[in-house]
Amino acid sequence: MNNPYLPIPVTIKKITIENEARDIKTFDLVFNVKKDIEKFKYTCGQFAEISMLGIGESPIGIASSPIDEDLVQFTVKKYNTGVVTSALHNLCPGDMIGIRGPYGNGFPMKDFEGKNLVIIGGGFALTTLRSLTRYVLHEKNRDRFKDITVLYGARSPGELIYKSELKEWGERDDINVYLTVDRGDENWKGRVGLVPNVLKEVAPSSKNSVALICGPLIMVKFTMLPIMDLGFEPDKIFFSLEMRMKCGVGKCGRCNIGPKYVCKDGPVFTYEELQRLPQEY
Amino acid sequence: MENLKLKIIKKKDVLNFLDSLKEEYNILVPKEKDGDIRFSEFSSGEDIPWDYRNTKISPKEIFLPRTETLFSFKEGTLTPSDSGGVFAPANEPKGSAQKTDSNKRTANYLIFGIRPCDAQAFSLLDKLFGGDDFQDPYYLKRKEQAVIISLACNKPQITCFCTSLKGKPDNEEGSDIILFDLGENILTKPITKKGEEFIENLNSWFKEAKEADIEKKNKLMDLSLKKICSGVDLHNIKEKLDEAFDISLWNEIHQKCLGCGICTYLCPTCYCFNIIDEMDHETGGLATSRGKRIRCWDSCMFSLFTLHASGHNPRPTFKERMRQRIMHKFNYCPENFKEIFCVGCGRCIRNCPVNLDLRETLASLMSFGSMSKDKKV
Amino acid sequence: MKEIEEKIKETVKKLFKENKIDIFIGYSEGTLPLRSTPCLITRPEDIEKLVWNSYCFNNLAVYLPRFFLPQTQKKDVKLPRIGILAKGCDSRSIVGLIKEHQLPRENLYIIGIPCEGMIDIKKIQDAGCKMKEVEIVSAEEKNEKVIVENEDKKKIELKKEELLADVCTSCKYNVPVIYDVLIGKEKRKTKEEERAAIIEEFEKKPLEERWKYFQEQVSKCIRCYACRQACPNCYCKECFAEQTKPKWIGVTDNISDIMFYQMGRIFHQAGRCVDCGACVRACPVGIDLRIFTYKLIKDVKEFFRYEAGVSLGEVPPLSTFKSDDKQEFITEP
């Protein structure tokens, strides 16, 4: 019987500081035992439990893409109250941690094929959306999807993550990237405005499209109105939810919304599914 | 045909019978401990309290102990062989002496004298910890080899309401063998194949049951069933609760709840747990580089159960937590497992410090107006 | 008893009629024999549910802090006016909570009831009822007697005096120390010296024996935290037992961890515990918590000449100091 509680050992290959406040870092991890790569076949939108032995575990969305074959990436924000994230931010390349997973339902990529993708991210929540974007932009996959629109905003220019990648995407002609910040600075030449407002401006078509929204609760809340106004149906709007988790496999009883467990039946839910669930999250 | 399998063993022979199995099985029986009854390791010569009503702490602690080590680690490394802890966990249930030595694996459990409601609870937990997606090896490996011998109830208590939940004093769900206390004799009835084989292998201890024995058993069970008079009609509780998330009744139900974990801890079907890492300490307090990942009981009634690191708590007050408990047991689990996660054992009612009675709560929910018209919170 | 019950109902009816309170916290009939249960009333028609009897042992003060949590104390949120039934011990808990700024006195209407003692169900077992084997299905209080009926339809008459909880037989303050109206008789004679005697007897034992007893008792703990939740003084939003940063206590059956939790919680009660017995009654595994609380109360009395919850004016000793405070425990360990 497979033991789902045992973590797979991985080593940190590289750490990238993503933001000006220096509390968001991307960890590049390689598997200690090469064979374990097979155990960790994942899809976009899934998460893993990052395991720090002696400290605890934390569920983090997978930031790398299935096309990245040798390594797995996680972007982790440090919370002062978070024991694991705080300890994680003190690590260096060469240190060993564990991961358990991949868990969760991930984005239904097959259902997205042949459709336009409207990808809306806020702040630090771009991680799994980045996984998805890298996947669809890959030459092996690009032609299976139609137009791709990425709308991403952060509080200030320094807080935008994956800056180099965003620049690359902006230079491509097979993807439309709209970046915005709540507040600019003296060097920022781009858009200034809240994500929901920029969405109204950009006004992507809802015909044959799906919208994927990940961000702080308040951003998501205010993005809902323009999204619905644009004509997106509830079953075409996708969210990735967060919840306090422990086991990650639907056994410890903690992360449920009604009968659905965010670790098992989520974290990706459509708006239609969420409307049917109790409003308790 | 069924009756051919029924056998008799004299009550006074049972102790010797269990004695003979001591080497082969890790036998757990209800035992007097600290003024209450609890499942503990069988000792030769100590009589079984045949008249016991039920244990305070449910026997779920045998397969899902209050704390157990999932695995241990050293200096940041995790050696896969450490997962041998699955079979012989470092923390045995309280009261049962450590039977393992490091080379010998724990013998199979023989749970003797469990009440049918608690056995039924095991079959519910099997659905959760088993299941198609992920299996929990810690619970399952212990449970799979265990032989469960239940003892039918001659005298249900005033807090018993198993009949409201597909149970009865001689319910067979979850047991391998069920026993009936006829006074001088114990009538045994195998239920599963495992139970049949168990009795067959030990045939010399048993005699054929006579017609009179079977009649006596039937009479006892009739009387016993009649004794269960406190119940709630729950035939459509799941459907009623489908529409009940926002009703105003939840504002009242939680009011006297203290938020202690007693109901969930003693409940045979509650299973929520926490996973915590702990480092070993030398005597004297210095931390070592060795540690363990530990699983321990947790409770949805605790205020920090769903607290996020960001400070957000989806269930910030007693109301949401009480609602979660009831909805989980009587609506979400039926949705996911097609079973209500309650067996009517009455422990929560008996032990709640403020006498918050689940039967009352369920009755008010069942009779709460026409759901959609009731004012939302 | 019945008279007092009627008077209580009358008073509460009046309070609602005159719109003096929004909520009343009292007791109503329990669903088990020998039990009453806390009851929160917001509608006048529910006043009939209220009871007063010898099973009303729950300390109702534990429900008060949740009505006055800091987040509700915003400018435009009106604080509720709570009426509450208070026995002697409950009233002292209320005094303690007011002193610690958890409750605004002006929002409370306290109906004080001089208490004649509450029954401890465990004592019925001792009284020869063999309650565990033959269940009690109903009970009736008649003056100074309690008549229980068991499932064999046998009626047994018991003297109420012999069934009173230990915390009640040695109670010093059965008359509430704070109230807006008092209903009932005055102070009754109790064996206050019993509590002191228990501690003195125990203190005479050698250290190893005492420690062994503590270990035996706390090793029963299943970390359900009922003791903490039942205690009106334990209102901390995040208990030290559950903090993760720093992590003070482990969760296993390691005796050190359990001892740390139990001792830690008890010590946090120093100068605050009123010996109401709520923790003892709540504990599902019967840990003898009173051996700790008694000692604490004795020490606080000796070192600081202070008894918790008696007077609103007195400052809790661990919140202040007097220059003549005894210091032997620091200077001469």
C-alpha cells in the first residue's frame, strides 16, 4: 500500500527572490532519487505539500509546468505567522526538503483546448496560472489553444513576480499581456489601475472563452462583476482556492467547503460549482 | 441454515479461551481503568465486565490512536525503512502494554467485546481511510488483520439511539463475530468469512447451540430493542440539511457549546486529525536532530482548526463550527460516502459538560419549518 | 427550590418587559436525569423553560466574554445587555472578568442566588446506587432528599447533603458577592476547613509521592481542552498550548508535555481561580484538578492575602505589588 504521508526528498537547486519586499521566493527543486520524478507527474493547477522535517508542511501551488522535465518549482510567500514558510525562506541552495504530491484536481486542460484563455492574476497568486501559461505557450501545445490573454496586476511594480518571464511573454505575438499596478513608481511606464478596471478596458471576448482568476479574495470579488458583464458563463469561470490543509489527501477533515475538499475536489473550482456550495471560505 | 453456525461457549470458559490465544493475537478487552471502562490489553485471570454498558473513550483509538508516529527522521533525512512504523506504531493505545519488540511485528488485533454501534463505526471509518483515491496505511493495516468480536447489548442506555441510525442491539455491520450474553452461556454467531474461519479453527471450545439458547437470545434482543426509546426520525435528514446551511436555527443551536473537544474525541466516527512535527529532546532538554512526524486527534470544534496563516478563519465563531459538525456528519458524509457518520452511541450526549443533546439538535433541524422560506441569517 | 424558580421567572419576565436586557442566561431542564443545562433566552415566551435546582452546576460566567469580544466593540456596534443567573462561585468569576476588562459591568444584570450546593453525579455511585451497572433513568428532588429511579424501576432515596460536590461542601462564598437582585436564603454552613485540610494532608507527603500522584493524574489527559473551555478565566484568543510560534508544548502522550499543559494552565489561574469546579466537572477522564487549584488558592491567600473574585475593588495580586509582600519563594527557594 502506498503511504501518502511520506514525502519525496528533493534538494534546492536555486532560489530566486521575486519581489522588492523580498518575501516571495521561487525555489527550484530537483529530486534526490531520479526515479521519484515518475511519482510526481503533475498537471497545471495542482499543488504539493512542501515538507520541512521537524517543522511541518505547507500546501503550495506548483509554479513550474509539466514541460519543465528536470525540476519542480514552487513560489512561496513568507507569512510571519507561518512556521513553515518562515523556515523555508531561511534555506539555501543545497538544502534538502520534502514534497508530497501532486495533489488536487488541477485545471481541466483538455476542456480548454480549442478555446480562448483569459488568464487573470493578482499579486502573488500568479503561480499556478504561470504554470498553465508556460504550458500552453510551449510549441508542443500552443496550437491546441486559441487566443491567450494574460491580465496581471500587483500592488506596486516591485511586487510583480516572474518579471523576466512576463517580459518574454510580452514580446511574443501569440499572447496578449496586460500588466498593471495599483500604484506606480518613478520608473514604471506601464498601466496603473486595479485589475477589475483594466479588465473592463481590455474587455476580452467571452465567446468560446474561459476565464481563470487567481488572486486575493478582494480582487477576485471585484473582478467577478466585469467578468459576468462580459458574458462569461459561471461554468466557464475558474478559480483556484486556498484553504488550511494538513494531509492534502482528503482524510484529515479540515479543508472542506460543504462536501467538497479543497485538497481533493479542488483547488480548482468553477464559479458554478462554488455557487452550489455553502458560502463558507 | 443460519442457525447451524450458532455455537455456545460457557461464560466461565471464555477467559481460558482468550488465554489460549494470547500468543497469537494482541487481545484487547473492555477493562476497568481509572473508574471507567476502556479497551486495554487482556490479562490472564482478569474477568470481562460482561455487564458493561460502553466505554467512555470509543475503541476507534485502537485503529486511530490519539497520537501516533507517522515516521521518524534524523538530521533532515528520511529513510524509507522508517515507514515500518506503519505496522508497529510507536504509540500504542493507552492501557495496552507495548507488545512489540523491535524485531517482532505486532500481532494481529483481536478486539473482544466491542458494542455493535462501535463496530458499525469501524465500517464507516473503513470507507474514509480506504477509498479509491488515497489509502491510509496506518489505519488500514491495523484494521485489515484485526478480528472484531462484538457483544450484543442486553441493556441499552437511555442515551442510546442506534435505531435512528440503521443500528440495533445486535447489529452485525463491522463485526466478524457477534456474541450474545445468555447468562451462563455465550452464544456466538459468525458474520464474516474471517469470523467463520476463526471459530472453525477453535472449534474445540464451542458446542452446538440448542433451540432453547436461540430462543433465549431472540427474547433478549426483543426486550433490548424495546428499551431503546429515545430516538429521532432521521429518514431524510440529508435532504433536509441540503437546504439548511443558511437557516436561522444555527444561531441558537451553538449557544451553550463551550467549544471543548469532548464530543469529537469520544465519538467513534469522528476522525479529523492534525499532523505535527516534533523534535526529540535529550534528558535535560537539549534538542537533538532526530524527530518524528506525528498524527494526533483534532476537532472541528476547536477555534484554530481552520485558521489560515493570513489570519483569516472561515469558521470564526461557535456557530460555524457547530454547523460544520452537524452538516459534516449528517449531510456531507452522506453525500460523499452514502452514510451518516453517526451510530447513535450516545457518548457525546452523556459526556457533554453542558448537556448539549444531539438528539434535541437533530429533532429541531428535522422539524424546522419549510427550509427555503425560513429567513436567512 | 420551586419558590426560587418562580421568583427567577418573575424577575426575568419583568426584565424583558421593561426592556432592561437583550439576553438572559440561566438554566433549563436537562435531557438526562440529574442534569440541568445552560439556557440562553432572547424571547419572553421561553422564560417558562427556566429552572432552579440542585443540578445547576455549570458556571454560566463562561458564556459572557463571547458577547463582548474586542471586534464587536466598534463605535457603532451596540453592546448587548445580558441578564445572568449567578451562584456564589459564578458571581466571583464575573467579578474576576470585570476586573480583567472582559465585561462591562453596566451591561450586566446579575440575579444572585445564594446556592445550597450542587449535586455531584459521581457521588451517587458512592451512595450505593451502582449507577454504572444499573442506570438511573429519572430523579426527583424533594426538600432535602433526592429520589432516583433506576432502570429496574427501583426507587432509592438519598440524602442531598451526602451528594453535594466537594467544591460545594467546602464553599466559602455561597452568597453571590455581586448582584443586582438577590433571590433566596442567606449563607449556609459549610465545611470550609475541609479544603485546607486536604491540601495540608497532601503537602505532608514526600516529594516523590506527590510527583507520582501528579503524574498518575495528568497521564489520563486526552488533550480535549474541556478544562480550559469550561473555565471562565480561559478566554485567551490563542492559548499557549496551541501556539506554533513559538511552539511550547508537544501533542503526544509524553508526560512532560501533558504536565506542561496542565501546570501551565493552572498557573495561569494564580490569583484568578475561584474554585468553581467547572474544570473538574468538564474533564471526561476525571483528572483530580482540585489538588492543584486548592494549592494555588492557598498560596495566593498566604503570599498576597487575596482571594479571587471577592471584591471588585481589590487589585489582582499578580497585576500589582505591595512593598510588604512575602518574598521567601524568591530569596529562599
